[in-house]
Amino acid sequence: MSCCILTRSDLDAPGPSRYAQQSIAVGHSRHLSLPMAAPYVALPHQQRLRADTPPLDDENDHIKPLDGHKPIFHGGFDSQLKQVLRDIDIHGCEANGENAFFVADLSEVYRQHLRWMRALPRIVPFYAVKCNPDPYVLQLLARLGTGFDCASNGEIEAVLKLGINPARIIYANPCKAASFVRHAAANNVGLTTFDNVDELDKMKRYHPSCKLVVRILTDDSKSACQLGLKFGAPLDSVPRLLQRARELDLDVVGVSFHVGSGCYDPDSFRDAVHRARRAFDMGKEAGYIFDLLDVGGGFGHDNFEMVAGVLGPAIDHYFPDEDFAPGGKQVAGKPNGLRIIAEPGRFYVHSAFALATNIIAARRGEPTAADTEPENDKPQVMYYQNDGLYGSFNCVIFDHVTVHPKVLTLGHEYAYEPTIVSPGVAVDSGDEAKELQPCSVWGPTCDSIDCVRDLVHLPKGLKVGDWLVYENMGAYTICAASTFNGIRRSEIRYTLGEGQLAETVKHLMLQ
Ligand SMILES: *Cc1c(COP(=O)(O)O)cnc(C)c1O
């Protein structure tokens, strides 16, 4: 893009980033004073799934932090999956007794928060509620001191219902219903985004004292879900927007962007920060002094540190201390200097939920001579499981992901080995039941679009009644699941996790 004049080598300045050492006052957030009780030990996937968790002692070994809500158990994914399966009699249970179910490990959310604080200590996360509005996730994040990015009336209500101060909400939707804006005004939600003139008129009419953030368009071509098609003001339209905001006497306080969800190129963030800086300069020309930079969402689970390693220094470079620290030239009259927030969604919940599904039916083809030829990768078995694209696997369509089934039981015996990548069992043991064969996996509805995987290799010994498990199902899954065809949404079994992190989470949830 024409505005990318900075090269990578400019960012690779020697020495540690000032950015990482800096700690600034961040207004209403209290998370910087949070004692980090549990040390960050290892990357989440290295210690997430452990097989040696002791079983629950008794029925009382759980807590119930929200009135009327479900209990929260103790132990890692593996122990929880085992517990639930032990209580299900697939040959005798009532209708829905073998339904698919999630295990949600809240310590994973906490672990991600520690990861965030380590890599981007200066950026206050405002969790994007749409990604997974689970009440326990929201409650834990509230206790950790994050803010919340809400995009609708319902999300605002969900957050306020937990007793969270409306000052910790950004209504980060540039195209809002008028009635939602009035409701936000009535509930003291005082920060929102805009990217068009009509929205300014709406804000003037229904919530004139609201602080506004101009959402700019950035390059989202390196992201799984591009948002620029729908949102974001191109930089060359920003002066006109700000001029209109001035005429309406509205209080524009900063700039936001979203590089797209599932962003795999850290340079998108660097480029976006550069554009945001240009928008700050446009603000100055329009007579505003901006002091809020909102770097949006798009943070992934696997490449987070790499992205942070580009984003942090880019902020240092484009928003240097001499201009933007408290007392800096560009933030005269704003005593706290530049405040930086983000709107991570996926990053916080991706790894915190695993989904177990039951194989309710199978259709096996007659083996032909051609099927035994290794290069003939045609599905030999169609498995039908009890959650699909109309339910939790809507992510296959909306979030453009490929999901990876792992074997949870094989021939009705618990077989899951969490550390083994898909299919989740050791397949080279010479055991025929563990030999792989090409299969397809389908959901429970009567629609043929409901195909979870059209080709995947699973062990030959899988039977009807066996269980599969899908890890990393926390983001953009449950929130968009329907009950099409009368199939219930999959329920959630909560756990605190295990070890020191679990103790800290328990303490936080019981506050
Ligand atoms: C969806 C969304 C987010 C969260 O994006 P992730 O990729 O899940 O981090 C943040 N901000 C806005 C405005 C969004 O629409």
C-alpha cells in the first residue's frame, strides 16, 4: 500500500523495546495492579492436556460462583472428559443423554491473559464478547480487570448484568441501531466507534456526549475473516468525517482498526498502526487532540508472540514517547497521555473449550480392490455425529476453519492421548483397530451441507457409540449455534483446570 513507507529494518532497532518496559496509567482499568499470583510457565498447548489428573473426590468438589448457574469442577480436560463419559450409559440413557458436550477449562482463559500481559503490558484488552459470551468467561475476565467490546444491546446487557461498570465497555460497532444507542446512553456506556457520516448524525441525536473513536480501514487481506468489506473509513475520507464531527460538536477521542479476524501476518498490524498515526494527525488538523488508540482484534493463538513482537515496537515507532507519553507534545491537555486498548476475542477463548461428540451412526462401503490402493483417498466410512454445522461446527462455514477430530473412545474404550495430534491415538502399534482409514464426518441434521469433514483419517476400530473430541473450539462456535432440526445446543461442563492456575482461578471466581 502506498502509505507503507517504513521498512522492516526500521523496526528491528537494537536493544529492548521501550514499549515493553513502559507502564502507564490506563484510566479506569485496574488490571495493571492485579497481582500475578501464578507464574507463566509454558505455552498453553504444552501443558494444557495432562492425563494424570486425579479424579474428583466426591460430589462436593466443585464450586457454584454464579447463582443458578452450573457448578465448576476441578481438573484438566482429560479428567473432565473421562468423568462425563463415565456417567453416560450409551445403551440405556434417556433421550439426549449422549449429547455432544463441551469441557471449558477456565484456567486456559487466565493463562491467555497472562500471556497477553507479558507480551503487550501497555495495551488494555477489551474482550470481544461476540466471540464467546459465556457468563463464566465474562465473569473471570471481569475479575481480571479487562474491558469489554460489545457490539449490540444484548451484549451490553450481558456485561452489565454481571455488575461491570459501563465505563469498561466500548460499544465497538460502527453501525448501530438507534434504539441500541439510546439504551447505551441510558446505561452510561460512553465510548463507541463510527466510520460514516450517518452514524455521526445518529450519535448527535441520541447520545451527543458519547466519546467517539473513528474506525479506519486497514489491509485485511492477510486474515481468515476480512472485515474491511463491511467496516472502516478509508483514510482519505477521515478528514471529511472529522470535519462533520466538529460541526456537530461531537467528542472524537481516537482511532480504531481491525486487521481482520484470524490475522496471520504481523505486518498487517504494523501497517495499521502507521495508518492510525496518520489518522491522529488528521484529528489534530480538525482541532481534536486524540488520546485513544484501539488496535482491535485479530490476535491468534499460535502466532501471538510474533504479532506482539511487531505491534509493540510499531506503536513505539509511530507513537513515540516524546509526543504521546503523559505531558507529550501531541497529547497536551490529556494528563494520562496516550491510552492504548485492543479488542481480542479469539485469543482469549480458542483453547479453553474442547467439544466431545458421539458417533450416532455409520455407513460403511463395501471394500473394493481399488480402496486398498494407498493413493485412493476416498472415504470408506461415513460417520454421523451429534453436533454439526448447524450447531457448534458453524465455525466451518462462518469462521472458515478446518476442525480436527481426535479419538476419545475406540471400540468403547477410553483411548484419548492428549499429547498426540489428530487422530489422538498412537496408530503405529500394529493393532488393526488402530489402523487408519479414510472417512467422512457428518452432523446430525437432515441437510447434506452438514458435513464436518469430507475426508479425514480415523482408526478402523471406531464403532457407533464411540466418542470423538475436538480441541480448540472456544472461539466463534457456541455463540452462533442453532437448534435446527430439533437438535439441542451442546452443553458445557466447566472446570477450573489444574495446578496453581486453577487455584488462582478459583480464588478469582469466588471473589
Ligand atoms: C469480531 C471483532 C473483534 C474480535 O476479533 P478477534 O479476531 O476474535 O480477536 C474485535 N473487534 C471488533 C470490532 C470485532 O468485530
